[in-house]
Amino acid sequence: MNYTRDRLRQGYANRILNVDLGSTAISTQQLDPGVKEYFMGGRSLGLYLLHRATTPATRAHDPENPLILANGPLGGIPQFPGAAKAMAISLSPLTGIPGVSNFGGYFGAFLKYAGFDALQVTGKSGHETMIVIDGFKQEVTIEEAPDFREVFELEKAIAERFTAAGYDKKNIAFMSTGIGADHTAFGCINSHYYDVTKPTPEGKGIFRTKQAGRTGIGSVMRGKRIRAIVVLAAYPQGENPYGAADWDRVRQAGAKLHSVVKEVDPQSLKMYRKGSAGLITFMNKPEYQSLPVNNFQQGSDPRAPQICGKFYAEHLFEHRGMDGCFPGCNLRCTKGGWVTLSSGTHQGQKAWVDGPEYETAAGFGSNLGIWNPEFIMEANWHCDNYGIDTITTATLMAFLMECFQRGYLTAADTDGLELAWGNEQAALEFIHRLAHGKGALAGAAAHGMAGLVDWVAECYRGRTGIDPRPELDLFAMQTKGLPFSFYRTHRSLSMQASYAAASDIGAHHAAAWLIKVDLLGAFPTFEDKAKALITYPRVRLGNDNMGVCKLPWVDVFNPDSAKVANPDMHINPASQELYAEYFNGMLGTELTWEEIFAQTDRDINLQRVMNVMHFGRDTRRFDWIPDRAVGPTEDFLYELEGDYNDRQVAEATGKTIEGIRTLTTSEKRSILMNHRKENLRKLIDKYYAERGWNSEGIPTVATLERLGLWQFLKQEARDRITELAG
């Protein structure tokens, strides 16, 4: 299909691309002005398109479930740091509810440059397919895909194919996934882009990857038999190339944030050296106990420096080159390095690894009891190459290792694979089996935590006649079916509520990453915590809508924020004002940053409505976390942090420490767990009330009307909300 590309206006292409793989029909539609005005872009627009395309009966692998890739009005503009983000949206094979994952790289920007704010793919192809969006020829085609099932072989084939056709590598961006997405419900999508600055053994220049990892959207992509989606484009040229309402204002806002990053990061987190893996040091502090160790059983370990950002920076990361996942970002946190693979069909090969980021380092490191950074990088590479989510894979492995620790599994159950803490060889073998669907264990793990718990329970019940399900559920780390990302939340009530209720996709930190500032004492009262569960998701998910990265805001504290008259300086209000300048300069508005980000309540409520359509009257029941995320699930775990836990029990009961220590550990642990669970229930109640939802977590009609969302809902959603919430 040929199309005509309009010039960008206020950061929008004002067009949506639709591809139906069943009929091979390709069409475009104008972005409705009312929809654009209400749903800002990125995540927000994607959720709206998903809502319109599906019904409560739609399942993740149904042809009508769309795969949506969407950018935002502030994305793809190099004059502002961190303008690389785009969103992948679909119904999740893991959870059954909307799955959302952000990703970096050039794809979102190139999609905009080619002329589209969103790509919506429906149907299923009868053969292996590649979608090509050529912004030079203004042509969209559905083509036969190269016959490779591993991501990096496919990457090489795509690069060769399009460079042979005359395209420069710097003008090629694409999304891909691999064989692991064929065999699991948690396939990830790799976002490939060409880094002309990175040294290689052959010279300079290498394709690099970022991931849309969470919620299994790569598995949706493979269910449609898509191997890759390629976009060919060039950066817009000329004066005001992105159609800003006030281009000078945009450039000035970008220059100011650029200066903050340049001055602050080298003196604080050193993201340009450590990447996000530097966070391990903070989470591992004994006073915080928030780095997950051995499936979240412990929160600190003296071996953590072996896998921290400082170690990677000094020994493994290749610092030459720019390390930004999009031009113009001087945070440069996209770290990586070379590692020699020790397992699989590529054993002995020296491979470039993008990462690890904090989540992968903690997941394959401390949470598995493994303290080898090169192992972590290899596991990272294999997951990317197979197209599976590192977070989900690592959380499932930690659960299995604890099952071995506690005798719920034996090697006889797993075809001889003994997943003991620290067993690197077994961990790598598990990844290979998982990606290829090899064996009963891999088949069970492929369905995610719920399916894996069922399988382990059946194995143990068959051997002993005892049903272990109640015990397994204590440490099966998932919410709504999505395995946990890697923050041990025992000492952060705000983060417990974030995982339980504020993150509507399941147990992920993207919506409300509150743990660090909570540990620093930012939210001393219940009211403060409940308010933070509103204000921080507005900003974090608002960034997803706009198409910008969170890290220049959240990880680079602007010194001017300490001077701003704002009760929460941790939200970094001085930098928020720069984002508001950027937004207003692009869109021609005059809004405060609070007003801009308050618009995110629209898509937060839309996603909650869609969750309600799936969970119905059980919605509140799914807003909860496993006991392991609340506190010690056994007496010996209580004793590991005995002094801290005793103080909490004393506070909860009004007794002295001496009085508390006359109780048995079991008695103290019971008091502590009941106290923490009650606090969590109260905070969720408060959160619901702040949101304008009823006591079951369902938005009321009055709230949806006040937000203006009611008019955008399908009739079946209106009827269901009216029935359940009134």
C-alpha cells in the first residue's frame, strides 16, 4: 500500500496504520482530533485502540486482539534528553488483561517520521511474516520473513537485506522476537537500532536492542506469525522539523535538562558509567533490606558488590561510544559489554550484551543466589536472543529453586535438572529448555507462575498425597498472573500497595516505583502514601504517554527541586517544570506540570475499566500480593531481621521491646504479618477512595463522567460499570 505522509504537527503525524494479517488488508486512518485531545498518545492512545478492538470475550491469541505499537507527541525529538520511548500494548497472554510495556530505541521515533502515531496489527498470517513500513517510498508491505528463529541471526539477515537494497543502517529500526516467544506466554519484543559510535572487533557500529519485555506481548506477535516489523525512515530536516508550536521553547527546555544531567549524574548515581545496575548498591543496604535474595527471602547480602553497577562499570561495560538509546540523551545509561558464552549452540562465541539493567542483574543474580556478573550477562543475552522476558524468566527460576530448597521438587520431577541456589549451569540449561519447549518443566513454566504452581503442586501431591498449594502460594511471586519485578517490599508499604493495586498490569514497578523515596522517608503518613499512589503514576505513566524516558527525571535529582515550594521534593518538581516547558512548547498549551500529568488519570481509569470487564466482582481480590512480599513467611526469616521486626511488633502492640521478647518467634511473626496486612488493606482502601473507585476497586460512573472518559467507553463497558459500581 502506498500512502501520503503529512508533515508533523505539534509532535503528531495524525495518522494510524492498520494491518490485518488475515485478509492482508492495509489501511490508514486519520487520528480523530477528539481522541487525540483526550488520549495524549503512547500508552493512552494504545489502550483506547485496544478497548475499541476487543470485547470481554476476546483472548490474547484471538485474531482480533491487536498488537499495537504507539509513540507519543514528545517522542523522537533529539533536542530533549530521553525522547526515545514508545509503547507496546495488547491483551496479555499471562494475565488476560491489557498488557503494556514501554521500550526504547529508534522504532517509535522512526514510526512517527514515517508518518504514523500508532501501528495496529490484527488477524493472523498463514505464513511467517515481516511488516515493512518504508518512510522513504511511503509504502507499507507484508513480506515473507527471513527464516531465522533466533533474534540475532534474524537481526543480521534483516540488516543485510535492507542494506543490500540501498538503505543505510542508521535508517533501519525494527522490532523482532524469537523462538522463546513461540513456546511461552511471556515472549518479549526486541527493539533494534544501529549505534554508529560503539566500537566492535571489526571497527565501529553495531545493532543494539532495547526490550518491550513485560506482559508477553512478544507472544502475541508470534501468535500472529510476525517475525519482525521494520520501519525505514530519516530524521526530519529544516527549521522546526517536528512541528512544535514554539520551537525555541522546546530547545531551551531540552538544553536546561541536558545541563542538569551533565552536572548532576557524574556526582550522584553515575548512570553514564553504571547504568541502572547501580541501584543494586542502594537496595542492598542493610538498613533497607530491599534487594531480593533467594526468591525474596532476604533483602541484603555481603556478596552484592560482585554484581553491582560499580563492578560492571570497572570490569565489563564498554564505555567507548555514546550509550544513549536515542540521539540527544546525555544520560547514556544504555550500558553493555562483551561476554564469551558458556552454554547453548553458541557456546564459545563472544557476544555483545546490551545490559544488564537493574532488573536483570538482580533477577539472575541475587534472587537466584548467583553472584557471577558474567553469568548474568550471558543469561541476559540468551533471553534476548530467544525473545523471552528476563524478569519473568528469573522470577520463575527463583520460585523453582525455592521449591527444590523446600523439597516440593526433586530432580526426578525435572528430567535431572536440579535448580539449586547458585547453580549457574542448571539455570542456563533451564533457559535453553524453556525457549525450545523441551520437557514437562519447560512446558509448565511456559504458562507463567500460575501454571507452574499447578504443575509443582501436582508433582508433590503425586509423590506424597499432600496438597502443597497453600504453602506454594506464599512464595509464588506474582500479582494478577504477572511475576514480580525485583524489589523486596517488606519495608515499603507504599511499594506493597503499588504492586497490589496501583500497577494494573500486575506486579511491575513502571506505574508507581515508590520504594526508594519511601525508604528515604518521603511518605511518613497514610495520607502521604495514598497521595503518592496517585501522583507518581500520573508522572510515570504520563511519560509513557508523551514518549519520554523516566530516568532523566527520576534518577537525576535537580538541585533546584530543593528550592521549589512543593511538599514532595522527591518528585523532583524543578525537572517536572522542564517537562512542562517541553510539553507546552510542542503543543502550544500553557499548563502546569501537575495539570499535564493529571490527564493520565484518564488512561489509568480506562485500564481499570478493562480490568473490571475481565475480573468483574473479583476485581478487589486480584489487588493483592503474596505473603512473601509482605513479610517473613517463616520463623527463621523473622529472626534474620529480628531487631527490626521486634520494633515493629512493639509499635503495633504498644508493648516494650522487653515485653515483646517474652513472646515466641511464631507469636511475634503472626502479630507482625497481621499488622502489615491490615495496613496494606487500609492503604488500598485509601487509594481506592482517592481514585474515586468504590470499595471493590471499581470506578464509579460519577468518576468516569467527571474525567470525561464515560463518552469514550463502549456500551457494554458502561452497562457493566453501572451494574457493578453505579
